[in-house]
Amino acid sequence: MKNNDLAVVILAAGKGTRLKSSLAKVLHRAGGRTLVEQVIRACAPLGAKRTIVVVGHQSEVVMATVEPLGATTVLQQPQHGTGHAMQVVRRALGNSKFAIVLPGDAPLVRPETLKALLATHRSANAAATVLTAVVADPRGYGRILRKSDTAISAIVEESQLSGDQAEINEINSAIYCFTLEKLWPALAQVKPNNKHRELYLTDAVAVLASKGEVVLAQVAADPCEVLGCNTRADLAEVDRIFRDWKRLALMDSGVTIQLPETVLIDPDVMAGEDTVIEPGVQLLGKTKIGARCTIRAGSVLSGAILADDVVVEAHSLIADSRLDDGVIVGPFARLRGGNHLKARVRVGNFVELKKSVLGEGTKAMHLTYLGDAKIGSKTNIGAGTITCNYDGFHKHPTTIGNKVFIGSDSALVAPVRVGNGAFIAAGSTITENVPADGLGIARGRQTNKIGWASKKRRELASSPSDKKITPKKSRRNSKKQKR
């Protein structure tokens, strides 16, 4: 869908003082993305010729966030209201005929709603169309004054409500569609007659209505779409709604989520049919999970790629790693990043991996650290094994072949290679390469002292440690006796 005569204007210059934050309001996150990114993504399906973000507070950071998404930016400095923002952006709009204007802190609006807003505006040849919502509690929002079932006469800010107007429960979303050739003359008539001395788009809407122009109200099907993020509580509520939508979408696609209200899933996460996600799981970033996987309670996956039939046992952490078919990880395992576990690998409890490749069928079941390691297939890594990959200055690789047996409590000091079929004796510190089918032993020789224990027990039994020790009399007691 292309709308070459349409521009999108996102107002993102404000600070957001009620959030009590040093971060600009639109840079706060909800649903796994910044607020302004959520708005840009909602507008993308409109196919507008240009998307312009009006920036002000922390402008450089906002620019760095929105420009990679295809938006251009215009600086509003100082900020004198929403009407002033449109005046600032006028030149950047070029020959656009229509503009959809949105606040950068209302991220829940859906593309379908914006498409309907634009269609209503076009079909009625309106000067302005306002997205509204009917809510149970309208406090904090401007109210819509209607003059017919479809047309409005004005938008009244809450501070200016009079009489029965406070009972109106249709609110202004601050999302508009304007015909620009009609907006500019109306905006020129707006005066900053308010305590903040600012120019408001709502006043331009009133001017258009007073001139007899067509000014429509389009009611959002779901009132939550117009929610803004003025407080931390607002942010939390918006985030909750985004998470609900994502969980429902995955469940509709065939994923089982147990106690879904406890599971946090980012927007780009994907999961295949018959996958089961247990309570307390977090699926973050661009995590992709195949079919018939199980992610058990308390696990956190960030940027993880899982093939089919993978099991992640409870309370495991997996970041930026790839797990092939049939891999089992955990419980209490940590994959720090850059790992590739090939088919049917087993990584057990309290095992940590970093930038390591484990070949098919390899096992590392207990209390092990493998960093910068490349390990062949069907190798067994004993409990307590570590690769000593850092010498204080540089990281070094460890290479272990196929069908190798690494005994428990072994340390492999990188760089080092262990050949195919080799054995490493338990408790060894390996500093040299071990050839294929060889046995590497690097530990002190054991000495047994016959009878030592019984002799020691006899010595202890005859020691004077059980003799009574008479404490010295205190100086105070001695003085009392002399008296």
C-alpha cells in the first residue's frame, strides 16, 4: 500500500516531566521497544511518502533511534506546543496533501486503526479527522464536543471544562488526520491564549469547525489504543497490554504458555507449534524457537536460536547461541553468547559456555566451564572441567576431538589440543597437546603411608588436652579476700 500524498508526523520533542526521569519520554520502553519506535512501526503499513519525527529534548539520542527506522527528523527548539511543532515541520512536509499526526508516547495504536482513520478522512473530504475513544474514566484527557453523530465542534482541554462537559466520556487521543491546505490557514489564526503560552492543534481543530469545514471524529474500536505514557504507572500498563497481545498471538499460532501472565515475551520472538513455555520464562530480543520445544520455569533466552525438540531445563540462561535439534540444556546452565550446540548435545547443571562449539552427541553434564572451545562429536566432558582460556592478556582456544573422554576436575590450559579418542585422567592440568588415542596425565603422584591414621589416633588419645585448666583469680576477687 502506497500513499504518496501522505506524510506521517510524530511529535517527540517533549521531556515527560511526570515520568521523573533524565531520559526523554519517547525513549522509555514498553513492549520491548522504545515508545517512539512502536509508533513508527504502527505507521509503517500506511505506506506514507515520508515519516517525520519532531525532536527536541535529547534530540541526538532520539535521532539515533528513529533514523535507522527510515524516519527523518526536524528539531523543535524551543518547544511551544503541538501547533508550533506543525509550523516547524511545514517545510519538511513538501508537497504532501494529507498528514497523520501522532504523539510519540502513544504506542498502542494499531495500523488497522490508522488506516481506517485515513479512509474516513479521504472519503468525507474532511479538513480534519480526530481519533477518539470512549472510556469509563476520562480524567486527564481533553473531551470531544460533537455537533452530530460524526462531526465535532471542538476539543476542550480538561482544565477548561465547564458544567456538564466534565461528564463527557469521549476523549481526544491527540491522533489526527489533516488536509494540509486547510490546516495552515486555521493554524495561522490560533493564538497562545493559555497559561503555557503555547499553540495547540486542538485550537486549530476548533477554528476549522467554526468555519464550517468538515471535522470528523473516528472512535477507536479499542480504547487502550489511545493510552499515553505520562507516568510510570502508564508505562507499566502499556507494557502489560503489549505483552498480552504477544502471548495471545503465540498461543493462537499453536504455542502452549502456562500461567501466561508470568511469561515475558519480546515482540520479535518466534516459536513453533507444540512448543511449551512454562511459568516465569523470559524470551527476549530476536529469540527464535522451533517446534515441540520445552522451555522450563524461570529460564531466560535472549537472542537464542533453537531448532526442533530442544529442552531448556529450569532456570537456565541462554544468550545469542544456537541450539540444534534435540539439544538438552540445564537446569541452571548458562550459555553466555556465541555458542553452537549441535544435534543431541547435553549440557547439564551449573555448566557455563562462552563462544564454544559442541559437536553432535557431546555431553558436559556438571559444574563445567568451556570458553573459546571447539569440541568434536560424542565427547564426554567430566564434572568440574574447565578450559583456562585467558592468560591475563589474551583469550586462547581449546580444541578437543571426537570421542574424547575428559576426566573430572581437569583443567585444560589454552592453547591446547586433545586428539580424537584421547583420554584425560581425572584431576589433570593439561598444558601440552594430547595425541589421538593417547592418555594425558598431569598430576602429583599419590603416596600411601601405611598405619599413619591409627598412629595419629593413639597420639591424640594420649595428649594432655583433657587436663583441667584452673583460671586465674581476678584482681577484684583478690582484693575482696584481703579485706
